[in-house]
Amino acid sequence: MDSTTDTIESFVNSEYKYGFVSDIETDSFAPGLNEDVVRRISLKKGEPDFMLDWRLKAFRHWLTMTEPHWPNVHYPPIDYQAYIYYAAAKPRKKLGSLDEVDPELRKTFDKLGISLDEQKRLSGVAVDAILDSASVATTFKEELGRQGIIFCSFNEAVKEHPELVRKYLGTVVPANDNFFAALNSAVFSDGSFCYIPKGVRCPMELSTYFRINTAGAGQFERTLLVADEGSSVSYLEGCTAPMRDTNQLHAAVVELIALEGATIKYSTVQNWYPGDKDGKGGIYNFVTKRGKCAGRHSRISWTQVETGSAITWKYPSVMLLGDDSVGEFYSVALTNHRQQADTGTKMVHAGKNTSSTIVSKGISAGQGNNSYRGQVKILKSAANARNYSQCDSLLLGDRCGAHTFPYIEVRNSTAKVEHEASTSKIGEDQIFYCNQRGIATQDAINMIVNGYCKEVFKHLPMEFAVEAQKLLGVSLEGSVG
Amino acid sequence: MLEIRDLCAGVEGNPILQNLNLRVKAGEVHAIMGPNGSGKSTLAQVLAGRSDYEVTGGSVLFNGADLLAMKPEDRARAGLFLAFQYPVEIPGVNSTSFLKAALNECRKARGQEELDAVEFLALVKEKTKLLDLDPALLSRSVNEGFSGGEKKRNEIFQMAVLEPRLAILDETDSGLDIDALKIVAGGVNKLRRPDNATLVITHYQRLLNYIVPDIVHVLMEGRIVKTGGKELALELEERGYDWLLETAASNGKP
């Protein structure tokens, strides 16, 4: 992985060395954050007043908050005044063809099985008009529109569907929920908005790929997904290609709302730049993700594969308010080299007959430090609640760390809560057995690790599952231990 | 096919194999017998390339190539197969995918085209019949939840699929009842060809009733002290190993 990240780094750096071919207005704000900056952001986006008010309220609250330091991760202090909170779309040098792309980078793309079109898009190669992602997205948007499904950028939704945004924004993650959510609420850049009308089963997997204007995910993404009564949707976020960004802090907020009888499946594959071999320069992925099962018989599933970022700090959670509602969390989190992760979930049971399932698979390699932090909270009102949690850690080598911080709070005696945990390493016997059958050690490790993650991968939509397996293989390169 | 010359090997500084010499030709079945601790399993592990064992002297040629210089997976791809005495479980890794990956590595090394899923499954069907192996076992993880007998049969099944040049059976009979033994031995016999060879490591003569060896060696104190035909095995069954101790002590040769 070292040579690959070096190559990516030099590729990105060279992008800036060549200078810009820019047909975009070049005004970004100066670094710094104050109320004026928040106003200007809102103005630049042409937002209606309610949005500006919301941002300001959040910002004022943020000023009163202090940055939390309780997770099991370490990073140097963040200077919030050093960031640029509004930047014009990133200028990219347009390359003539894929042949001009660094062969090492292409090798990574090939290893991850990324299609040629996607490779072109990711490398900034000019794409044929017919294959332009914008027109592909338009076709899908039309099909979705016929069913009344709204799927657009968050900025667009604020202008075109303000009533929906006003109704649901902040109802799952209020602006004052936590330090990073407050910051995000004040300065969020863009994100996705999705609304599925009553009784509609979204006919395709929604992917951020299909959003027009995907010039790379922003620093402070804001996503809101509402599934009305009896509807269902499967949403995919992220991609397996290593993503680089000059902005180090990524503090996104994702809110999911499932009304009566609705189902939301939210899958994430994340491979943000993890930093160099000393862990310097990697992305900090501090995310607040929460789902609300508002209606009876509603269901929200989170599935995540986190292999990138220098630091991953997120707890996709579900609030089980509706009776008979179901929350699920499936996660594979890998820390290699010097990555750190403190991730897990919170399942809050409030309604009756609610159930939740947690399967967390941590893999630590190199000098990575991986912590699972989970909370299962059964409130007094939650009669007959059920929870099953399984958190497993796999250690590769002897310099990595795995930690588990499970919290279980039960206030109703009819609850049934099960928790299982295991820690293991790949046995030398197992590797030798594979060797003796002709399988090389790195391939053996990949097979065994993929077997370990199977329980989580099977919840990913098919294409993502295949990509995730390859991604794990690439991320584990050089981790033989 | 296999030429072992003055092989010396040990573990954690303790010498186990001491000037072991052995020659195996294509088409032959050799049996290696000996008391506990004589180094039988060590020989198997050293040939397979287990890094725990240190080779301190001697050489091993496998079809003319320097075996000791090869990594374990390369030895396997060159056609060396070890049926483990205690096959390990690999949870989460599907048996069929595992074997397909292994076979394709060997085929690649031989310059053959890899098999796709359909072709591989057809091959599997053919071979499971050979060993009376329940195909349902193959949908499970490698050796997971297999009984002792099933594990041993799985080893021979893998051998049937991989078609090695030299198969080393490390105490394949341990833990097997008579019926399982007959099936395993039957499988091994069906796989015999003039261009492959088998090294059967065993304690007891019983297995050799079913897998009839061409040559029997006795390994004691780290070296081969006696070599003979299949009657030698019967003699050992009757007399035990003690009568050979003198020969071993005086650095005897067959």
C-alpha cells in the first residue's frame, strides 16, 4: 500500500504543479470562521431565509461548545480558523486519455475493479458526451421522478422542496446535538436529499454517483433521507477508490427517517486517504449518522465498510421509537499502518417489541488502533425489547490494538439483550495450510479476512460487496504478520 | 523424483533429523515407519516447508529442483502435497472456493488455463464420487465442524483434485475406523499413476494392507536405519522396533 499511496500523493501534488485549467469562477473565502462567513455561505448558495436562520442558530450554539476528547484516538489540535469554509468547485486539469494517468494509480483502480468510465471520471479525464455522468444521471432522475421520488443535491432540495427540508431537517440530529454536528449545521457545503413517497419501493439503488455535480464530496456533507409510509429505499454512499482531499476534517451529518412500515438500507464504503506511513496528512472522518424509526414496523439498516481515513469517529445509530421497529448495524472497520478508529453504534429502544442487531468486525493491522464503542439503551417504555450484539476483533501482527467499549443500559425488565465478543488472530497453522495448497500468504490472509467479514458483506448490495472484498485485499497489502 | 541427501533438521535448536537419506522414483509408493519421536512428522513438515523447522544441513532435490530453496506455496505448485495429520479449520473460508483457488494456482504454475466455477464444480462432482465424500461438506468452511474421519477424507479429496506429483500422507490412518480407512486407502490407490509417487508415513502396519507399498523404510533417531519390501512392515508388526535399536546405534545402513 505504501508505494500506492506515495503514487497517489505525487499524482495529487502534480495536479497542482501543472496549474489550473479553470473555467470556473475563482472565488473562495479566506480562511476563518465567524458569523459573517456563515451569512456569506448562505448568500452564495442563494438559500431561503429559514436556512440562514438555522445555520446562524447552530453557529451561535457551536461557539458555546467545547470539542470533545473522549474517544480512543489521538490527533493534534484542530485550528478551526485555518479552514476555508467556502471554496469554488475544485479545478481539475483535464487529461486527454487514461494513458496519461500514472500507471501505478491505474493499477490500483484495476485491482479494485473500477470500471474504465469511473476511472476516467476519477482521474479527471475528459469523458465522451454520450457517457458523461451528467446525462446518465438525468436519465435516472427522470425515471425516479415518474414515481414521485426526489433525489437531488441538498442545496437543490433547500430551494426546490423547502417544505420537506423544513419539516425534517434537524429532527434526528438537532444542531446542538454535538460539537461537530453544530459545526456542520452552520457551515455545511452540500450533500444528498432523498424523499420516497408513500408506498413506493425505490426501483434502483440510489448512489451518490448519480448526483449531478459530484465534484468530490464536500468537507461538511449534509444528507437527509425520508422514507414515507410503506416505502423502501437502498442508498449507497462512497466508493472504493482512494479519495484525496486537501481538507483534512470531514464532519458530515446524515439523518434518516423511516415512517410507518418503511425501510431504509444505507450502505457506506469509505476509503478516504489514510495518511502516509507515519499517519500524517490523512483525513479525519468525524461523522454523525442517525436514523429514526418513527413509525410502527419501520426498519433502518446501516452497513459500513471503513478502510480509509487517518481517524474514523462515527456511530451510525437508530432510535427505535415506533412499536415493532427494527434497527441494524453491520460494520467492518479496518485500521492498518497508523490509522485509528473509534466506531460503533447506538441503539435506543423506546417503542414496544423493538429489536436491534449489531455485528461489528474490527480488523487491526500494522500499528492500527481499533475501538468498538456501542450503546444499547432500553428505555422504560420499551416493553419486550430484543437486542443481539456481536463484536469481533481480528488482530494481524503484534503491534496493533483492538478495544471494545460496550455500554448496556436496561430500564425495562422484559428486555432480552445478548452480547458476544471475540478476539482472534490468524493462526500460522491456517496460513501454512493455505501455503501447502499453493496459495500465497497474502492471498491466504485476504481469503481468511474476507471469510471473517462475510457476515457483514452479505448485507451490502451486490456490486458494493464485490468492491468491498477487493478493497479489503488492497488495504491489507503489506500487513503480513 | 525425490532425492534427500544427508538431511539435518531440528526445531528450537534440538536436532531431529540427522543425516537422513531417501530416494523416491516416479510410480513408487514408499512407507515410512518408526517409533514415536523418530522424526517422521518432522520429515513431512520439512519437506512441505514449515518455517518452524530449521534445516542445518543436506539437500533435497524434487524433480531436479532445489526444494529447500522454494517457498511452501511454490513447492505445492511444483506438485508436492502434504495430507496433514491434524488438518486445521479455517472458519469463514468456503471449502469449494478454497480448493478452486488452490487448483488454479497450481494450474497457472503448470502453464494450464484456470478453471471457471462451472468447470470446477464438474471436477468436484467427479472426485467426490471417487472418495464417497458427501458433497454437502464442501459447502461448509474448510474443515469446520468436520469429524476426524471427514477431515482425513477431505485431505485425500483435495489430493484427488490437485493431482500432485508427490503426495506425503502424514499418519493419515490415525483416528480412522476400518471403513473410513478402506475408503481413504481406496482413494489413494485410485490416484496412483506411473508418473506420481506417494510417501506414506504411518505407525501401524494395518494401513499398509490397503495401500501396499513398494518399499518400506524405518526411521529411527532421525535417520533411515532399515529399508526393505512390504514384508518388513509385517516383521515390525510382530517384533516391534527394539531389535533395530542396535542397528541405529551403530549408525547402521540397510
